[in-house]
Amino acid sequence: MQKQFYEGKCENLLKRPEIRFAGIIDEDGKLVSGGFKKDIRPFADDENTLNSFMEFASRFSLRKEFDKTLGPINYLAARRDKLVLISFPFPVSKIILLISAEPTVDIEELARQVVTIFSDVS
């Protein structure tokens, strides 16, 4: 995996004010690039919530049983009172981008930004 490539993409996402966490998760559910924004103070249960969501997103996103009828998963989002969790699967490389954002984030706009950032191969 191109750790430096993904690290740069996560850093780019973390520049956005509403993003709290951006990380690449491997197929085993382990964080391999990215992390929390430096000036963000995580909620008391942020890490547990992220770990649980990583596990769920990893298992669910890599499943293929509905791809033929419904198409592949573009992203999964969970809106909570205090934050939004979004995962973007990259099925070919079997990794997932996990983002934690402020509850005010526009999920569709963020999805467009992620596609733009990750489509740029530089």
C-alpha cells in the first residue's frame, strides 16, 4: 500500500474545518494512515466509537452480495448528535477511508470532495 500517498490525502481532508478525523483502514480494520486533526480534542468515547465503526464498515463495505443488483457501495454514513461518521470503501485495494466530521457537515458535498481528492493521483 502507498502509505505516503494516503497520508497526504488524509492531511488534505483534515484541512477542512468540519473534519475531525480522516484515516485509511486496512482489511483487518487497522488504521494505516491518517488520524485525528492535531487541534481537535477527541470526545471521551471517540476512539471506541471509531473502532466500532471501523469494524462495522470494514465488514459491511467489502461484502459484494448486492453489488450486481444495487451496484457497489459508494459510502456509508451514520449521523449522530455530536458527529457524523462516513466510510468510503476502496474495494480493489481492500481499504476504507473513515471520516469523523462535525454534525453540520453536508455529507453529499463531502463525498464529492473525497472523490476529487482521491481521484487526483499527484
